[in-house]
Amino acid sequence: MDRLKVGIVFGGCSEEHPISVKSAQEVARHLDVEKYDPFYIGITKRG
């Protein structure tokens, strides 16, 4: 069975950057990789 591609976007140019990174890590950790094929889109603090 093909897995659904899922983009996880995180980061950004705000003071919340580290929290966003941590949240993305938690999402990835709980993602069912038998069903989903995650790819990551990180945005730096500079944008």
C-alpha cells in the first residue's frame, strides 16, 4: 500500500521558533510511518 506524503512545516522568524521545532519533533514521533511518508520543511529564524 502506498503511504500518503505528509509535509511537516516548522520554524519561522519568531520567538516561537524553538517551540515550533519541538512541536514538529513530537508530531513526527507520533506519526504512523506505515500509513504516512513524512517530509520536513524547516524555516530558519531568518525566514
